[in-house]
Amino acid sequence: MKKIISLLGVAAILFVFTFYIDGEIGMILTAFIAFAAVISVLFAFFGRKRIAVSFDCDGYVKKGGTLTVNVTVEKQGGFPLGIVSIKTSSDAVFGCAEKTFRLSLSGKKRKDFSYTIDAITGGNGEISVVSVYSSGFMGFIGFRITGELPAPKSVGVIPEIPKIRSSSMLFRNIADSVITSDDESSSDSAMLYSANTAPGYDHREYVQGDPLKRVNWKLSVKKDKLMVRLDEAAASVQPVVMLDLYRGRNADANNAVIAEEKLICAVFGLITQLIEQGVASTFVYYGAGGELMAESVESPDHSSQLLLKVLAEKVIPERRIRLHSTSACACLIASTDISDEIAAMVAQLEDKDSALILGVSADSRNDSGLPMWYLDDDNNFRV
């Protein structure tokens, strides 16, 4: 529409100048503009095959910060080139921002420019070049470049992880289940010891990052060095935290990223608090390449690394987390969509009483048949 209005404006000026001011000069101006338009269209048409666009940006940015995107436009050969029109786009974590840039490469073979966008919501975002056109000097006619557009860039927007209080009931429930399971596994170890006159666990020397609750202090005193128990019971002692960033195919992108950010903050706030209290956990999530991952989280640094891994992976619509283990002292399923599929997942657990459900808010859907926890605005978990 803007192009049509501009074209009509130019035509009106030429009409007035030709018929009301100076007819001879008006005809010269009309001929010049028509000739220039034809030449610029030819430049634009033949230039569409000689334009290459690339861009780069950081892989992560903090929520509330600005991301700088660096764009490079290059042309091949010395043939004059008219106007290059570049349209960029970003998804919901950046507010679905679209920008259009126009520049000329008539005297240069390369031009670089930068622009910034605001990181509004935590989560995984994507920056892309939507289209590149070679246009005439007045911008009325454009030809899409024949080369491939650069691949989109994935960007993780890092949210502020809340500080969870140790008095939170959800944390207390998980911690109590760990203590109970740990006591039971210790009793089993004592029985094996008395029957076989040897410890019921394999051991290795302590390395930094091992949970202290796995240290066998009696054996460590005998060997004069810290020894850590290696046993299958340790896996069941660790609570399992499953992150299910489920997004419907027709879901509103803005609402979806807000819900996903809330769930990520709640999960990593809980995991961080568990670590600070000496409780390791098994974290299940979708990692690079869409592979389902399960990693033991035993230190604050590891928790931060896992957060970056989660933020680096794009949320795939209709993808649901899959059950990782059927045996754990506590299994927390954190989901943006607690549907009957979550209920079916709970039914697969050996001990259904170990299942805990974490949603986004008090108004979230809950078809699991279990009470649903959520993190309120005061960073307290409520059921």
C-alpha cells in the first residue's frame, strides 16, 4: 500500500509540473524517471543472483537484556547493484519482533550492520532472515534472491532462577522421601554386611562433586581416604525430576513461552535448593538433537550447565516427555500441560505414591488425578 501511495505521489507531482508549471522540463523529468526506473529494475533483476546474506549473534542472553545481531551483505562481481531489502524476524521470547533494512551496495562489495532486539521472556528463541530482495532504486519492484537464506540461529534467554525456601512443603516432601529411602538402603547394606562379612556396596575413591551422603565414613577411616559407595540403590535414592515443556500445535506462542519460563524457573529453583541441602537428583529433559537425556545433578555448577542445555533446545510442538524410571524415591513430573497422558505416565510407576505433579499455576489443567503443586509469586510451592 505504501508503494502504491508513493507511486501515485510521484505521478501527481510530475503531472502538476508538466501541465501547470513547465511542460518541457516536466517531460524531461518524466522521461528521466522512467529511464532510471527501467535501468534500476534491470540492475535489480540481474543482481538477485549475486547477493549473499549472513548473520551471527550470541547463543545466550539474559532476560531483560538486549541481543546484538550482526548482519553481513556481500555481492559478487562489479556490476552495479540497486537496493537490497532484508527482512528479519524473531520469535515470542523476543516479542515476535520483525525488522526491515534497506541498503545499497553500488560502490562496495560488502556491507556490515548491526541491530538489537530485547529479550523479553526466558526460554529458547530463534532469530532468522525471512526474506532478501534485490529492488529498484525507488523500491517499487523487488526480486527475491536466488541463493539460500542463512539458517536461523537458536538463542537461549536466561531467566532469573528464584530462591526457593527450604521450608517449602514440596521441597520437604522430596527431602523426606530421600532420607527415608536412604535409611532403607543403609539397612539393606547392613544386612548384606552381616551375611557376607563384607560391605554390600562397591566403592571408589571420592572425587569432587560426589554427594557426601554416599561417603562410607567407616571404610574411609580404615583406608585413610574418602571412599564413595557405588550401588544401584543410589539411583532409587535420588529423586527424579522430569521437565515436560509440552506445547500444543495451535497454542498461542506468547502464552506458551510465558508458561514454559515459569515452569523452568520452578524446576531449577527446586533443583538448586535440593543441591544446597546436599540432595542430588536425576534430571530428565530433551537435550541437543531432541534426544531424551537423564543426568544426575550434584553441584550448583552442573545445575547451571543443565539450564543452558534446556534453553538451547527448541520446544517442539506436540512433543511429550517420556517416563525415564519406574523406580525412584520421588518422581516429580513438571509439565505445562497435565493431561491424561501424564496420568498414564504416573500409572507406569512402581510406587504411585512417589509421584508428584508440578504445574504452572493454580489455574493450570490437571487430569493426573493427583494434587498439583505450583510456584506462587512469593517463590513458595503451593498445592
